[in-house]
Amino acid sequence: MTEIELIIDLHRNSERQGPGSKKDTLMALSFMDLPQDNDLKLADIGCGSGGQTLTLAQNLNGHITAVDLFPEFLAELNEKSKKLGLEGKIKTLKASMDNLPFTKGEFDVIWSEGAIYIMGFSKGIQYWKQFLTDGGYLALSEITWTTNSRPREIEEFWIGEYPEIDAAANKIKILESNGFTLVGYFILSEDSWIENYYKPLESQFEHFLKRHENTDLAKKVVRDYRSEIELHMKYKEYYSYGFYMAKKTE
Ligand code: SAH
């Protein structure tokens, strides 16, 4: 197995593949003035196994196209939505977020939790904008500095991982300069990182290593996550996921 295949295998049975929670998804939704009587159209990009997709489907009148590059996650989501009787509201689509088979103005809402960094915040916003109706909404969670300065170790780590990491004011500026008006912003809670993401992930490590017979690559995958978690515990006051809700106004 390649490293990416191992990473997918480690994450596939989890409820989420990144920090977040039902509460955060509902909070993000609460900033949008969406008609309840219309059949809304949403896209959930980088949906993973659909933690947020299921919450959205349970709380909205509409249809969701849930997009991910990896069919393993979409299979999990399909299974869960069937179990919950939501298969009529959620359609999964295997596609890359930078090459989507959508038409212009197709969606009322484009949702993406913990995934836009893959193509980059600016590029993602610029590319996805065309698929929104006028007055449509974006909801994006994006890694964000939460203080004006920070220790060098954590700054270097994140700049190495994602050079576009920045303060909320600069992320909001990017939204505004692309024709969006911010309608809400908040920071994910500690629980969304630790209780909902890191702890369930850690609980898989042992079984994952056994399943892969302790290969060097499997050990490397676990080592990398352990050091990410360690850094998070040490420096969590300096960064989080910011959740940005914005309306297409220009
Ligand atoms: N939204 C989910 C998953 C976030 S992790 C949650 O918050 O739990 C990022 C997701 O993006 C993963 O599911 C990964 O498979 C997916 N992904 C990676 N590259 C992608 C691409 N090029 N296009 C679409 N999805 C991609």
C-alpha cells in the first residue's frame, strides 16, 4: 500500500476525517438566511465519510451532492445515509475539487469542512464561485492563526504543511475581494479537535498497525499523526479552524 492508501485506511471508519462537530455544522448553518420551503441544492466538497453531510441532510430541506476524490469514503457515506433513510437527499460524486462537473449557478450553498486547503483557499473560492447562484452561500472551515504572533516551531510546522495559513482578517479579505460578503465567523472549539477528531483517530492506531503488520510506512503514518497531535496540545491557543460563512454579492 502507498502512504495515501494507508492514510485512507486509517481514516475510513471514522465519523470525521478532520476537526469539527455537529454543533459547529449547525452553528455555521444558522448564519445563512435560507428558505425552508424551497428544495435547496447544496454541494459538500471534500465530504469524506460525511460527518457534516448527514447533519446538513437532517436539518435542511434540499438535496446534497457530496464530493470526494476517494470512493472508499463515499462508500461509507452511502452506507450511513441508507441506514438513516437519507439516501434520497444525498448523492455522492467521485470528483476532484478542482475539476467539478457542475454547471454555472447550480447551487444555493457550497459547503466544505477541512478540505479547501487541498486546492488552497483563494483558488478554491475563485473556482467554486461560478457554481453558486447569485446570493448563494459559501461555508468553509480553514486552518487559521488565532493570535497575532506565535512561537517559531508551530509557525514553521504549519507554513511547511500549508503556506496559505493566515489570520482571519486576511482570509476575510480574500472572500471580500472575490465578491463575497462575510455573514459569520467562528472558531472551532477544543472538543471539535480533540474529542471529535484526535481521540477517535488515536484509538485506531494500534489496530491499524496490527492490520498492516507494523510495516515501516504504517509506522511512519502513525508517527506523523502523533507528532501533529503533540504539537496541537502544545500550541493549540495559536491556531484553529476558522469557519467562514459568506454570501455571493458581486
Ligand atoms: N469534510 C470531512 C473531511 C475532511 S478531510 C470532515 O470534515 O470530516 C479532507 C477530505 O478531502 C478527505 O475526505 C479527502 O479524501 C478529500 N480530498 C482530498 N483531495 C481531494 C480532491 N482533490 N478533491 C476532492 N476531495 C479531496
